[in-house]
Amino acid sequence: MIKYPVYQPALGGNEKKYVNECLDSTWISSKGKFIGEFERGFEAYVGTSHATTVANGTVAIHLALLALGIGPGAEVIVPTLTYIASVNAIAYTGATPVFCDSLKDTWQMDPADVRRKITRKTRAILVVHLYGQPCEMDALMSIAREHDLFVLEDCAEAFGSLYNGRHVGTFGDIGTFSFFGNKTITTGEGGMVITADDTLHDRMVHFRGQGLAKYREYWHDVVGYNYRMTNICAALGLAQLEQANTFIGKKRRVAEWYMRELQDLPVTFQHEAKGTRHSFWMVSILVPRPTDRDTLRTVLRGSGIETRPVFYPVHSMPMYSSIFQRYPVAESLGWRGINLPSYPDLEEGSVKEIAGVIRGFFDTYLKSGFERGSVEG
């Protein structure tokens, strides 16, 4: 029996009220007042000109790539340490994903490796703000300007994260977000694309709605997609957005509790870089060796504590491994990382209990001869 899930949404706001209002209105599909209210609220929250709701975070990335004109023959640089959707969306367009390695401290894409991967076919950099820590946007935007590349920010895990006081997603040409049930704010299934560019906004709205022509009813002038969000999902999203600052504050506090309780153990946390606000979508730790991860997860599971592994590097997966590649930092992170229970309503006493199980594991570990503080680079 699971006592502490790795994540669960907090639904104690106006969710029921807004959804019931939506049901009473009978506007339950892709039209209704909550869609516009959610979009306008999101624009105000992150500080952008245009926010457009979509069906989920994966189609948000695909829609953004389509709007940028990415297709066959193009290359898009993307970190290998990411959720598969970031890479699959590139493949959907017929473009080629080109992987880059990660930084040891923040776990984010390595700007120096991005620069090394640029070729005459490179058209865009897909930035992924992994687990809520922002990437080094100054360096990445500088590279993009130097080589005349598009920048797409995948903020699925980083809603509310800040870089130099500015929300992630607002640096590149387009930012994308996910509102799956385990995200910082949720609509059950859903996503958002944002941009400050009027033309890109118009293109994304056009593709999102089956390519419907703007001024002619039931006339379609491009191959479009049904990527729209429902009014019911938007009703949930609006209620969640009203609580966003509370959720982020609670999640940061949960991370602080874990760091305090585990500070003298041989585990490493993802680093919050100077000048950033990490939203801690997931509190993640690295264990000393890859062989330790599954053992610790088994011990935690035995105490009713659910965890999950840090993402496996995508270059190691069958459909993207036809060419042998090595990304040593991403591989080390991917083999040693564990996501701990990280939901906003997790209480301090619960974190102490989870930390106690981890401490017990390492106490046994240390007695077996493991040297405290000896962690793989």
C-alpha cells in the first residue's frame, strides 16, 4: 500500500465550483468562457503577450515546432536528459533531434555542448528546464543569436521558475507548458503555448484548430490538428492558477525540508543556480552509484513510499540509439537519480519519516564499508 505517492494534485480551491459552472452552462468542449479566462490569466502570470491553451504538453511542443516551420532536413538540438516527449515532438515533424549533454550541478543542457553540436542544418534549440531548475538562458540565447537559431523552451516541469526574475518560457520564440495531473498546476490533461510574436501566435491558433480559415466558415487552408483544450480542463486550470504562488511556495518548502533532513548523507540534490528560482516540480537526489538506486527505491517502496527514477537519457532508447553516442554527465545523472514524493501538501513530519527511511538505508550502507561523502562525479 502506498502511503506517500510521488505526486498528487492539490484540488482545494475553486476547482469544483468552476467545473460545475462549466457543466451547468453545457459548454464542455473547446468553446466556453473558461478557455479565454485561463489564457488571459496565464498571460498575466508569466508576463507574455499571447497564451494559447492546447490538449497536452506534447502537442504544445509539436505545435510550436510547426509554427516555426521546423520539418524534414532540419536539426533541433535538445538535451538527452529529458522526458521523451521533448524529443518525440521533433521526430513528429520529420526533423532530426541532435542531443547534447548536461551540466553536473544544475542538470540542465550544457551550453558549451550545444555550441559544439551546431551544423549548417541546425534550425532551433529546444531548451528543457528539467525538474523546475531554469537553464542558463543568457548563454543559450547568445548562442542562438550568434547562429540565427530559433529557441523553443519546454517548461513542462518549470511553471513558476524564474531566471533573473523573469519567468521561463518568455526568453525564446515560444514557450510550452504541460498541465498533466502531476504538474505544479494541473488541468488533468492540458498544455499551453506562449509567445510575444503576433505572427507565431496566429500560426499556432491556426494549426491548433484543424487549419480552419479565419474568415470563411468550414474552409480549411492548411493541414491542421485538433489540439484544443476543453472548457472543463480550462475551468480546472483557472482554479489552479489562482493558487499558483501558494503551490510553488509549498513545494520550495518541501525541498528545504528534504535538504535539511538529508544534509549529512551521501546524496546530492539538484543545484539551484544563483539568480534563479527553482520551482522544485520534483525534489530529486543522486545516490552514490547506479547500483544503489534500485536498492534504495525497493527499501522505500517497502515502507509505502513511492519514487521514480530520473529520466533515462533519450539517446539510450532503441528508437534513438542507431548511432552509438556517449553523454557522460547525462548518463551519470540518469542512472543515479531518484524523484522523491514532492507534492505541495506533503507535511514536514512526512518528509522526516521519508528521510528516516533513507537514513536507515545509508546507515546500513555505511556499516558495509561505504565511505561517507563518496559520491560519483
